[in-house]
Amino acid sequence: MEDPYKILGVKTNASAEEIRAAYRKLAKLHHPDLNPGNKTAEEKFKEISAANDLLSDPEKRARFDRGEIDASGAERPPERQFYRDFGDAAAGGKYRAGPTFDPDDLSSIFEQAFGQGEGFAGRRGGQGFNARGADVRYALSVGFLDAANGTTRRLTLPDGRTLDVTIPAGLESGRVLRLSGQGMAGFGKGPPGDALIEVDVEPHPFFRREGKDIVLVLPVSLQEAVLGAKVDVPTIRGPVSLKVPPNSTGGTKLRLKTRGIAGGDQYVELKIVLPTDSEPELEAFLKDWTPHHPFNPRKGMV
């Protein structure tokens, strides 16, 4: 596999946030769900996912930078020690790389190479090497309403497998979901790793979130604001009826109790919208209109 830094297009001193941003950008571009039947995109997505898996893990990244593992995450063999390194060995004695190395004993070679001592395959006991599989990371985009109310999304993995991911109600953007046992296979009798899924919640054209509360800017006509009205208002769980009080001004906030996330509220901020076409009657009325209670809406500003 190519250098993971080159695959993600980041420098070797890139921060964790820069690596995550680069991965999310490329993953969205090459994801199999967005490129059905495109084998090139599928292979590119696999490379991107593998590179992110390595570089997003601080321990793996440090080991790669030190040359202890390669770009695929596999162990690099330790540097061989040569005959000349032991030229001072006693005449007739065996050359040793250390106190546990014996060229006639293959189990000692594996024990030294992998630091497993009595736990590595090939030792005299004959038991296998067991290790937990690596975790793998994925990015998943979820709609605003799906994240607010909860849903299930199907995620296609680079190897073609699919995972049904439960999105809990109220999930925030950037949160990571852990699916136990859905990562890389373990070694020997070791358990598999986990799948770590970072969720990106897409923005909504009307709603915005503030903690558990939902805020909505609601356009109302001048007539509705002055005279009051009952209007339909969208919420994250469907429309409801809202009473606009008479003489409401732009910026007035009305509360819909428990219409937010997990018991939070929804706040409706009124925005007075004037007609785009000419209204001669309204214009004539305003020309002759004298308020009973004159006021300066810009008082204190100048």
C-alpha cells in the first residue's frame, strides 16, 4: 500500500483534526454508495479507509513513523544481526543475538522478533499466538431529522460487507459509535476489533440545534404579526399549530414545550416578511397613518 500520508494528502506532521478532515472529505467523494458499480472508486475508498485506520490511531501512527510497521499495519521484521556483530565470541561457541537467541532454536527467533516470550506460536509448548484484532474507523453522514429522532442506517464497508448502524435519538455531530466485534479479525483465538463510526450530522434548511433545544426562524406576514393568527409550524416530529399573538414584532420568540430533543423545547423566532409585489392599498394607508403611540425603532443606536 502507498504511504498513508500521501493517500490522505496530508503532511507527516499533520494534526489529528487535519487527518480526520482529509479522510472525511475523501471518503464522501469515493464512498461506494455514491459510486455504484465503480470499482476504481471502491478500491480508492479501501485505500483511504486503511490509511485513516493507521493514522487516526496514535500508537499505530507512531509505530509507522518509527518504521516498526508498514503502511498496511503489518510488523516489519527486526534488523538482522550479522556474523561480524559477534566476532568476539569464544572459539567454538555459537553466535548469539542475545541471551534468548539460538540459531538452532526457531522458537527463540520468533520470541525475540515479536517479543511474545512464552506466548508466541512456535514455542516449545505449541500453543498459538493470540491477539485482539485492530479497530477500524468509518465516517457516516446522517440527516438532521434522523439524528434528532433516531434511525437505523446501513453502512457499506470496503470489503463489501454491510453493517446496520443504530443512530440513537439526539446524536450530535462528531460523536463516535462503537460496534463491538465488527473490526479486523483477531489472531489465533484473539477476539475481533471494533468498528468505530464517526457520525457527521448534516445541517437542516430550517432547524438549528442548541443543546436539547431546536430553534426555527418562522416567516410571518405583516397582517399576521399585527392582528395575530394561528399558523402551522414545522417541528422535528411533524407540524403543529401555533398562536401568533397580536402586535408581535420581528425577533419575538415563542416556545413550544417538549418539542425539542430528549425533552428539550422548540423556540420559534418570528420574522416579518413584506410582500414582494406592490400593495397600493397598504402604501396609501401607511402614508396617511399616524400612530397613536409613536416610537423610534432605532432609539439608542444613533
